[in-house]
Amino acid sequence: MKFIGYLMQEHRTIENTMKMFELEIKRISEENRIDPISMYDSIDFIRTYTDLVHQGKEEDILFRELSKKDLLPEHAKIMNDLKKEHIISENIVNKWMAANNRYLDEEDTFQKFISYLKELTQFYPQHIKKEEKDFYIPIQNYFGTEENAKMILEFVEFDKNILHWKYRKVETVLKERLLKSGYDSVLKQ
């Protein structure tokens, strides 16, 4: 397996969770009610799995190794754009967390929740597409077989202290909560 395979597997987990967020938007809109526990779990997923685990590998390992290479200008630009996009997603999640906290203080934050969830569900598919098609595929050519193997070992070492199983379960937990709320017909689509 090439190192991009690890990152792309994480993208599939993120994409599946974004689908659950889309259903959460529908539930919140229809019920005019927020489940703060689901929101906390969702925020935790983005902060830990997406930001710490996935983007951590990209920025702390992949981008570090790429900075040692003589990148084509278009690849250097995309890498810088991706770093900026990581900050954008973190800012959206910070606002979402603040809205969740205000909701717990009994402030009406329904529209803010919907707005932040929509931002994330629109942002991540585009971000993932850019990473996979415009970046991961061409940058593979900068690394030989030995460098690829070294990066995979570093990814594995990076992951040793991360509870991957926990964050892969977020999609399942959200799906179960939505089923209990009567959204099973939407999930079958």
C-alpha cells in the first residue's frame, strides 16, 4: 500500500460521517431540537479524528517530507492552500462548539447549528476531492519505494496513541440515534 492509501481510508470515514451530519441537519430542522450529546460527539469526531489524526498526519509528516523536496509551483501552492483550508475547518468547528455551549445555557442556536453543519458538509467533500485528485496523486511521484515505506511506518507510529476505533464508531452511533428518531427511511436512500 502507498502512504496515500492510509489518508484516503481516513477520508472515507470522514465522508461517511459527513453523510450523518446531513441527516442531523434534517432532524434538527424538522424537530426544532438539538441533541447536545450527538453534537458533542460530532464535534469531538471532527476535532480529534479529522484535525488531530488525519490533518496531523498530513501536516506533521507528509507536508514536512514534501517541504524537503523541490516541488513544482502548483504542488507547493496546493499544499499551502490545504493548510489554509485546515484552519478554515477548525474555525467552523470552534464556532459550532461555542453554539453548542450556548445551547446548553438555553440560548436559541438552532440556525447557527444548521449553518455550521451545512458549512462542514459542503466544505469537506470539496476539500477531500482537492486532496485526492489534485494533490495526493501527483505528489506520490516525489517519493521512492523506501520513502513511501518510511512514511507508512511513521503514520502507524503516529496512530499508536489514537483511538481510531472510537472515531470510526461515531458514524454508527449517529446512525443509531437517527434511527431511534424515526429517520430510518432517509438512511435507506
